[in-house]
Amino acid sequence: MIKECEEGQIPQKQFCKDHQLAYSTFAYWRSKYLKSLLPEDADPLGRFIPVEVQGHGSMELIYPNGVRLRVPPGIPASELSVLIRLY
């Protein structure tokens, strides 16, 4: 169900309502599922990690789940913040 919700276009709360599932239950199992996707050496608290800046070109963030986020140079911090929260 978590994969189905993630692939869908409706908000999580609406998905839960449509499937007669308590949102708190869904959120609990979703967090456990997402944690199971992290590599064993990932920080379990989700804290910030050191970042090494190389050059002045585009930036690439690689998340523990393999997602790569490439952003052009000069992107406003507000837009970068939105992109980071998406993943």
C-alpha cells in the first residue's frame, strides 16, 4: 500500500481515507518501510552529514536510497530547500 500511495497522485491522508486506514497507522508503517531502504551505515537519526564542495559548478546530492538531486549553480536557497524536502 505504501508503494501504491507513493506512486499515486493523491495526498497521503486522502489515500488513507479512501482505503479506510488510520493515517497514524499508515505513517508508522511508512516510516518503518523507508528506514528499511536505508543502507546499514546510514545515520538512524537523519542528522546532517558533512558536505564537501568541489568547484563552483552545479551541485549533486546523493541520498542514502540512491536518489540523485542535481541542481544548477546559483539556485536560490528557497528553491533548493523545497527540492531537498521532496526526497
